[in-house]
Amino acid sequence: MSADQTLAFDPDCHIFTGCGFPAPGLHTFMYEPMFSVGGFDFTKPMLLAILGSLVVVGFFWAAFNKPKLIPGKMQMVGEAGYDFVRRGIVYEIIGKKDGEKYVPLMVSMFFFVWMLNLWSIIPLAQFPVTSLIAFPAALALIVYVLWVSLTFKKHGFVGGWKNIVGYDKSLGPILPLVVVLEFFSNLLIRPFTHAVRLFANMFAGHLLIVMFSLATWYLMNGLGFVYAGASFVMVLVMTAFELFIQAVQAYVFVLLACSYVQGALSEHH
């Protein structure tokens, strides 16, 4: 925990002791630097992001470093995960012919996002890195740059703008309105919503788990024990639900990335 988080939680604070409930808030997501290297500060979320990258790379390296005709358990899991993203997302959205070249990127992004989400329920880590907007924003920016560059590469300068703004003469008098709406929707709102969708879900989920965890401890005094049990059950329920949401958000993030690539490659946005 950061200094702010430590100050926000008093282990001797319980109900009926005159101590108010230590409600979680923005301070729950704020971490003081753990150390500095060359004047660059490293916080817990940053270290978890780096470790998450190493975990994903290490897993796939171990799974496919020496592939066998009859795969072992790790290779089978790796192949299943890779094939899920390739066939279940990339091929379904972009198509097999055009999508094959984007499979490595989408597989990497899916498992990276999933790993950053999973830190939330892993002991000692217990923090979803994607609940900090900077991380989803950086990933969304990668997809945004890819989408824009593919659009102009595929359709040229004029055709690219037509693709982005949804230019279609058949729309008649409402064409100017559509162009304006599509311009703001695609160039400004799209990357924002792509990042915020992931961030907001992980932020809210972590906040709920922290709230019920604190409530369980806070209620452990006198008659409060009865309610502490109910709060603890909610911790378990929310953790199980969070496991599902973590995978879904990784899936949705990559699904949207593929839809943007597909839109860049198609004739009509």
C-alpha cells in the first residue's frame, strides 16, 4: 500500500469504537514510488505491468520454445489460448485472409490485458493495473494509430478521409450531419471509449472488492460480527464475478481492436 492508503486504514478501527468507516476512494489507487532508477520512479502498478509482460512472454516461450507433435500440457494450453483469439476473434471479425497478419498482435494484447486484470485477485499484488487510466489509454493509442495508418494505407489520403467520416453520396441532405458526427465519433470518441470501457470496469470492480473487504474488518466487533459474515460472502462473490469480468474485458478490448482494423480494411466504415 502507498502512504496514503496506509493512513486511510487503521487496523484498530471497528464499529462501535467511535471510529468511522474507512471508505475506499481515489487514494486506494494511488501508490508512492517504491524506488527510482536514473531519476525515474517505479510504483507498484508499473512493476506489476512489467512483471505481467514477463509472465505472458515467459509462458508462451515455455509453451512453444520446443513444440512437439504430441503437445504437453503447457503447449496444449498455449495452443488453446492462441487458437481462441485467432479463430474466435480475429478470423470472425477481420477474416482469415486479412486477419492472419494481425493474430500475433491481438493474441499478445489479449493475454497482456488479461494478465494486468488478473493481478487484482492474486495475493500480494491485489491490484488491477488497468484500473489506472494510463495503461488502457496507452493500449488504446496503439490500436488507434494502427487503425488510422491502415485506413490511409488502404484507401489513400482522400479515400481514407471518406472511410473515416462515412462519406456516402446516397445519404443526400443528411450527408453533412453524418460526416460531422462520424468525424468526432471515430477520431475523438472512439479511442476514448475504447480505453475507458476497460478502465471503468476494472476500477469499479476493484473498488467494490476493497469496500467489502474493509467492511468485513470494520464490522468485526460486537454484534457487527453478524454483518461481517455477510460482507465477507460478498467479497467472495465479487471476487468470483471479477474473475469473469477480467476475461470478458480482455475479450471485448481485442474484439473492438479487430473491428477497427476490419473497418480500416473495408470499403465502407
